[in-house]
Amino acid sequence: MRQRTKNGEESDKRKQKKDQAERKISRLMPVFCILGGVILYGILTLNASGQDVITEGGRILRENHGGEEQEYQIWVDGLCEEEVAVDVRIRPQRYTREEAERTFEEIMDQMEASICKENPSLMEVRSDLSLPSRLDGGVKLRWHSSKPEVIDASGKLGEEAEEEQTVALSVELSAGAYQQNYEIPVRVLPPQRNQEEQRVADFLKELQQKDEDGQEAAWLELPESFQGKPLTYRIDKQTGYETILLIGVILAVLLTVREKSEEKQQRQKRERELLLDYSDVLSKLMVLIGAGLTVRNAWERMILDYEMAQKQGKQKERAAYEEMRRTYYQMQSGMAEGEAYQEFGRRCRLQPYLKLSGLLEQNRRSGTKNMRSILQAEMTDALEQRKNLARRLGEEAGTRLLMPLFLMLGIIMVMIMVPAMMTMG
């Protein structure tokens, strides 16, 4: 018993140290929040102060060619009697004719290398080209093809690209008010295929022709053979439903984790309830024993009062009294009183109740006369434990409130930073 008490004291000391550390952290949290707000405010203020769009000479820098129109709020002093704010829109820089022509020539010099993609050159085109519609600097491109069935305006090879052909791609470059047209010759070659790939391509070509010829029919009749070899067909039945199996496994794992978490929470809730009711149980036992009742009679009286209060709706179900009621009915059904008390302590699985069951068993065997004084001393310890538990529960509740506070702080930071960043942009 002494060893268990010593272990309990050491456990209490460890818990107290842990609680003290958590309290220190919770006290520092507001400081961290304020410090974070100050740092963010400083960063935004420095960034905002570093963005002086108006120079000393009264100039505002435009966006480069192809940039976006910018809007600034400028405070003007001297326009009216008081300083007023006006919204000024600044358009991006515009090309001169010489700049546009020079830019067009530079683009065309690099055009072949930029649109060839995987092809070695525009004279050996066997796969799709990359035809951009806009380039850096605000230059727009509009493409046209002389043979869209071979290669279209997006650079994709068509169905007719099965033999060597020459296609003229024309492109219109425009920069602001200036345009210029260019023509680019492209030689399209048939794709390089091995024997199997060529056989598949020939089959698809024949099948496509058969589809075009038989569009009036309600169905397409697949050929029974091709180049002298019989053919059979099937549809791939893979539907991608395997993901459902994975989702089922994930849900099963999550439900298992949730169930274990709920069990742990219920166990912790039950233990807290037992500890909170311990002093009340001791108090009633002490009063009834002091009134001359035996331990068993006092136990019975407490359970009968508990059941009566439940029937009248004055008492909710409490873990300590439910375990006492179970012990009472065990004794009523013939179980030895000492064994019932021991079972009561083991079911509660808490040190105070194990100690109480030991005291009750000792009183039953030896008939201790000073049982009331022993319970009085135990009562003092129980009240102290209840105070510590209530204090710890209050601290836990305060810690749980930190999450909503952090969320509110984050929302406020976003509300402040987004307009500030948009203004800086």
C-alpha cells in the first residue's frame, strides 16, 4: 500500500510538472500572437513604404509593353482647399512603329526554333507544332493554314498527314496598333512507324473509310478479317472503380481510429466523473456511518436514494453510483461482501477507489472502530484532489478555446493582408 501511494505521489508530481509547462505555454500564446501581429504589420508597412510610385519629379512609371493597366490612389494637395484623393489609371507603354517592326523581326528570327517542338525543322514535320497566340511584350499572333486538313491553325496534324505535303502557315503579328503578316512554309512528312504501327494505322484508315461509307446504317459492322488474318474484338471493362476500394479501406481505417478515439474520450470522461464524485461518495458514507449504520446498510441507503432521485428526474446517471449499484446487487444476489468491495475497486480502476475498497474490506474483517476518522482523513485528500482536477479541467477548456482564437486571428490577418498585397501589386 505504501509503495502504491508513493507511486501515486510520483505520478501526481509528474502531472503537476506537465501541467505547469502547459500553463507556461498557454500564458505565452497571447505574447506570440501580439508579436506575430507586430511582425506582419512591420513587413507590410516596409513593403508599402518601399513602393513610391511617384518620383520626386512627379512621374509615375508605366508598365512595360504588354503589361496591365494600373490604378493608383493619389493624394493631391493644392487642387482644392484641402488635400483630396483621386484614382489615376496608368496604361502600359505602347510600341512605336520602329519598335514594333524591330520586335516583329526578332520574333520571326526565332520562330522556327520556338514552334518546331519535337520536329528537327519545319522541313521535316512529323508531329504537332507549338503555335503560340501571345508572346512576352504583348505581341499577339493569329495563325492560318493553307491546308487545315493536314495541319490546322493550332499546329495539330490532321488525318491527311499520311503523305508528304507542303503547307503554308501564315501568321499575323500585332503589337498595339501595328500589324505585320508573314508566311512560313512547312513540309509535312508521313510519320515514321514500325511494321506493327503501320498495320494498325492501315486498319484504322480502312475502318474510318468504312464508317464514312456506312453512315446511313444504324450500326458499324467491324471487319471479320484484315489482310488475310481473322479478327476478334472486345471492350476493355476497366472502369476505374478500383478507387472505390481504396476509399473503402481509408474509411474503414478512419472509422477504426475514430472509434478508438471515442473509446479513449469516454474512458477519460468516466475517470474524471469518478474522481469528481469520489468526495461526494466519501461524504455520504461518513455521515451514514456516523449515524450508526453499518457499511453495508449505508451502501444500501445511498443506492436506494440514488435510484429514487433518478426516478424523480433529479439525478442523472453517474459512473461512481452506477458501480456502487452494481456492487449492491451483487451482494444482494449472494456475493460475499468483501469480494464485492474488491470487485468495485477493480472496476473503477482508480487509486482512490482501490484505497476505499481496501478500507471497507479492512473494516469488515477487523471491525475498525475509528472508521469515521479514517474516512475523514480520506475526505480531506479527496477534496484536494477534486480542486486540482477542477483546476486542470479549467485549464484544458482554456486551451481548447485557443483554436477558435487562432482562427479568428488568421481571418483578421487575411482581411488585412489581401487588400494590402493587392494595393502593392
